[in-house]
Amino acid sequence: MNQQQKVLNHLEAVGSISGLEAADLYRVRDLPKRISELRHSGVAIRGELRKDHVGGRYKRYSLISVGDSVAA
């Protein structure tokens, strides 16, 4: 299973993912690139800037919908 599929499976199961989670769980070091690839293949993903409890900024990606060509 490639990194793109791992990220998509996580989004489908959990609903959202951050770069830290992707790196820790799946060794995905470039989450924005994987998200871009998924969007290009028809997956609708929303990115939202957030702040953690100490004020650090990060982006959390949430699944909106999966295109028919990706789901098959």
C-alpha cells in the first residue's frame, strides 16, 4: 500500500489528519504532496489552519468526499 492510499484510508476511517499524525503513523513526511495527489485524483479534501495548546500552527485536512474513480 502506498502513502497516498494510507492517507486516504485514514481520512475515510477517522475523517481528518495532521502532518504530525501522518508522519508518526505512516511515515508520510510530505503530507501536503499526498493531499495534492489525492485532490488531483478526485478526492475532495478541506484544509484548515489550527493552533495547538502552546500556540504552534498546523494544518488539519478533512475528507469531504471521494470521487467515483478513486472509490472503485
